[in-house]
Amino acid sequence: MAKEMREPIESGCPDPWQYMHPVMRKNFGQWKYHEHPRPGVLRHVAFSGDEVWTVKAGTQRILDVFTLRKLCDIGEEFADGYVHFTLRSNIEYMVTDEARVTPLINALEDAGFIVGGTQNSVTMISHTQGWLHCDIPGTDASGVVKAMMDELIDEFRNANMPNRVHITTSCCQINCGGQGDIAINVQHTKPPKINHDLVANVCERPSVVARCPVAAIRPAMVNGKPSLEVDERKCICCGACYPPCPPMQINDAEHTKLAIWVGGNHSNARGKPTFQKLVAAGIPNNPPRWPEATAIVKRILKAYKEGARDWERVNEWIERIGWPRFFEEVELPFTKYHIDTWRGARASFNSSSYIRF
């Protein structure tokens, strides 16, 4: 049944129907099963008997026009001229002839792209824009991804993990990033430093006061000028005040660190979704290769790969062996800062203009 293209709108993504492979349009919603002949390749079979092979290659999230043209040229010559970008910024090519799969893979690898990222692999790290695009980055998430994926390239290329591993990273504490089996996030460790000479001219003070989740910011007069002050006893160093008020600078080369969280899971396939938990904090924010953070992620993946049962996600593996043994397996210290004993939110969140209970 033909599907008419929707009318264009001023916002949102374009209708994907116009860019979909003809065989995928023909069999939309009528797929019988799929197979995984090798890492990076899926074979989809429809009830009609039609087949489509998808070939996935690792690509960066922010593509330059020259790389994009090269990818498109490969698709025109070796595929059927149709591509798809996944949520984790990987490109997928669709072909209907199995004989075209191997030449397509060879062309991608000859051009320097890695085919993989399917089934039980370490996926491409989901990340934010970092220094190139974000206005409040504490680190360059894109750089962290590049450095780590250089080290994890074999785990992306192959599918020999117990289950799929999703890794995420973000360049600040409040806006982007997300749940993942392993998450690398910025960790601010000091309250913001306020440039009082600029606050009155740059910041809308009531909005900044309202933005603080723990009501730690209040108006003040400093040197005869309207400004703001921070109650450092209540401040949780989240950085929420910095976007609406750049003079409240919280990024700091010395005190902006990285933290690693594990065990996040959106899926409810075998159990309930789970929140991630902190396992390493105060990691040096050390560009351009971030060796300390990369080493910890590799240790976690090594322990998971050797100790988890087939099809166990990271959170399921940790729940089975227990957190004390997890810290032993990954050779990380367990400190008092890993224990969630903070109860200040009941009073401080109740002071916020956003959260009332």
C-alpha cells in the first residue's frame, strides 16, 4: 500500500519515507525475521520473500563535508544509493544483492572506516557536541569518544561481548548525555566563580535564581552593583547556573574532573530499567587522549567480558556478583563517596521554584 509523503513543516526532521530503500518501503512493517551473518551486517527477510542486507560502519557524529561525500560516493558505487544514520551516528548501507556485501565492506575498510557495531559488540559511544558546538562544555565529549574508540576498536569490530554494551559521554553535568551501561560524565568539584562586574549586564538574575535546583543562589549587591551570591554549603556544583549566566564560571582546568557511572539500562526485556551508579570520581580531565578515563573503561569492559554470563547486560552482571566484588574485579577503590547517604534534597528541592512536594 502506497504511503503519501506528508506536507513539509517548519520544524522537525523531514519525512523519512522519501529516503527509504524501495524494498524497505514495499515491505514496511512486514518483516519476518533477521539474521546476523557477521559483525556489522544484518540480513532482513520479509514475508514477501524480499531480502535486504544492511552494512554498518563507524562514523563520527560531526561529519565534515569531505568525509560525507566520500561515504556517499561509496554508497553510489558499491551499494544501492541509500544510506541511514543510526542514533549513535553510524552509517548504514542497504543492498538487495548479497554479492554486493563483501565489495561494499572492502571499499569501506579501504577508505579507513570500521565495519561493526552490531549484536554483542561495544557500540559507538553516544556523545554530545563538546567544544565544537556546545556553549557550556566542561570537556570535549567528541574528543573523549575519539580517544576511547581508538582503544576499543576491536570490541566494535567484533561481537564477542556477553551482550551489547552502550557507552555514553557528555561535556557537562546537566544537559546532554544519558543512561548507559557505562557513562563518562563531567564532574565539577568547586562552586562557580562569579565575575560581579558582568552579572548585571549579562544575566537575568531572577531566572538564574530559579534555575538552581537546590536554591543555593540568591540576589546580592556587590560593590554597589546588582549581582548574585552562592551558598556554598548548599551548592552541589552541577553547573546549572552557568548557561543563563556565563559570568558564573564553573569550568576550571584544575577542578573540572570526569566521573564514570555504570549499570544504566533503559530496556525492560528481562528486568526493570535501572539507574546508573557512580564507580569512579575525580578522574583527571586530561585532553587530548584522556588516558586515565580510558584505562578505567577498559578495565570495566575486561572484567565484564570475562565474568558475565551470555546475554547478561552490565547491570545484570553487577547485580548477580554484588557491588563489593565488582569493585574488586575492576580494581577500583570503594570510598565513602560511593554511598548514597545524602538527604539534603528533601529540604533543598522543596525550596526550588520547580519542584514542590
